[in-house]
Amino acid sequence: MSRPAGRRSAPAEGGARIELVALTKRYPGQSEPAVDDVSMDIAAGELVMLLGPSGCGKTTTMKMINRLIEPTSGHVLINGEDVLRLDPAELRRRIGYVIQQIGLFPHLTIAENIGLVPRLLGWKAVTIAARVDELLELVGLDPSAYRGRYPRQLSGGQQQRVGVARALAADPPVMLMDEPFGATDPITREHLQTEFHKLQRELRKTIVFVTHDFDEALRLGDRIAVLRERSVIAQFDTPERILSAPADEYVAGFVGSAAAIRRSGLTTVDDALRHIALAPPGDDSGGLSVSGEDTVRDAIDAMLRNGRDRIHVTDRDGAVLGSLDFTRICELWARAGQPGGRDVG
Ligand SMILES: Nc1ncnc2c1ncn2[C@@H]1O[C@H](COP(=O)(O)OP(=O)(O)OP(=O)(O)O)[C@@H](O)[C@H]1O
């Protein structure tokens, strides 16, 4: 995975410092806190990934920053200012927010969706119109083609770009992003990640980005907070340090599984077949197939994109040899984890 050069340069002051101080959330009726005494210092202009398994409290932690969820105790400071002292609505206008479900209003045009916050802030119509066009350009959508459309007339990836444009509308110093690209297929997701990374290098917002995808965390993050249950920080470090010096077995587990997926992009189906046997062809592959020269990653991507749990493997003449399924791919990864098995999977 290539990581653009120069990203470790000192961040410009495009963003604001965020401090989480002993932040705790206890939902009513729950015996355990969802977030337990979390402290974190995020520099202005830094992009921090919150990475952890489902239910570990990532979203709760993030939503306490813009007070969509009120902390039970602890503080959030933005540029030294305690957000609990601010009016929540006013606070949220100063913080961009992008979520997986996009949240575009279906009955508003793209321009109206992007212009929502500037309108609430009382900007003049002509200023809003200019800003909308500027933002559409910024996220790679031709303003004349897209400003008058409705969300349903855009693809998922295009809608997600509009979601990012909308969050940037009033030029907020802080952006919160909750699995923003999670609902898109792997190829679109990679495009969106690349574009977003380029954009962030220009804008240098302070961004807190929730993900459970380790590859995404590695690709985008200046630093990654690997979280355990209750958002307890297992390691908060640069991607390089997390890969080269995982703090413990828990962090090493993330590194290991991501490495397996990455290796899949280097392993051809022919290589894999030296280590595992194919399943019988079956008739439920939905017409999907890969050949021996394709990679295991190609097979996984095709299965995920099409919602199938198996794919046919064909020979040079297109004859079906058998099928590959997730059980066999896991078997391959398990072998890769064994001594002497590092070259597979
Ligand atoms: N409103 C609520 N009331 C009670 N419990 C809640 C509420 N919201 C979340 N929780 C619980 O708090 C814990 C943390 O939830 P949270 O959504 O922050 O996790 P997450 O890491 O973002 O998960 P995911 O990756 O699945 O979105 C979970 O156990 C969840 O069930």
C-alpha cells in the first residue's frame, strides 16, 4: 500500500486541538460504562483514526466531541474551550460530521444539501452558491452537472462525496467521520479514501475518523488509536509504530489479520491451490469466476461485491475446476500464520 510522501510534516493551523480528558459515558441501565475514562490529545491538523471491534465504544467516544451524546463525566476541550460550556447547536455548526448512511435530505437538491449549514449561519445566497460550486469541484463533481440533482440521482460514491462537501461547507476546523466509506464497494472505497487523503493534505482539518478497517486506518491516519472494550486505548501511535512495534497481543491481532488480507493481493489462485483444495463447483456462485492468474484478493472482492460466499475457479479454457469459498480462504490464512507458511494467503 503506498502512502503519500510528506504527510508527517508539521500540520498547518487549519484545524483545532482536541483534548479528551477522562471521558466517560455510562448509558442508563447498563452495568458497564460504554466509554471508560478515556484521555487523548489530538493536535491541530491531525487525522486520528479510532479503530476497534464493533461495540467497543468508538461512535460513543466520537459523538461526545460534538455532544450528540452527553458525557457522564470528563471533558472535551477544543482549542482549550470546554464544549460542555457551549450551546450544542452552535457547537455542531462548527464541527463537520460525515456518517456512513450519508444523511443527505432526499427532497433537497445537492446544492441545497451542501448549503444547509451556511444558510443556518446566515450567509448570503450568492456566497452560498459560490461555496457550493467550489466544494463540488473540490470533491471531484462537476458543479454544472450535479448542483441541481437530487441525491437519488447519484451513485453511492458520489453521494458520499457530497456528504464530505456538506461537512466542509462552513470550513469547520474539526471534522468527525463515522465509517464514512463503509457502505461502498471495495473499489469505490479505495477511490474515496485516496481522494479524501489528498484533500486532507491540503485542508489540514483536525479529523477524528471511526473505522473497524485496519487497512483504512493505516492508509489514512496520522495516528491510530487502537481501542479495546469501553474505548480503553490499547495503543495510540503512528501507523508505522503500530505495524513495527504493536504494544501487545491485542494490537498484534489487528496487524496479523490485515497482513493476511494484504498478502491475498500478492497470492494468485494458482499459488493458493498448492496449499488448499477446491470445493466442488456447486451451482450457487451466481456466474462469478476467477482464473489461476487472478489473485485471492480479486476472488474475495468479487464475492463481497456480489454478496456470494463462493466463486468458481476456471482453467485457461474457461472450464470450471471447482469453487473457492471463505472457509477455504480462512484455511489458507491459517496456514500462512504457521511457521514456514508465510508465503501463502
Ligand atoms: N443509546 C444507548 N443505550 C444503551 N447502550 C448503548 C447505546 N448506544 C450504544 N450503546 C452500547 O454502548 C456500547 C458502545 O457502542 P458504540 O456504538 O459506541 O460502539 P462502536 O464501537 O461504535 O460500535 P460499531 O462499530 O458497531 O458501530 C455498545 O455495547 C452499545 O450496545
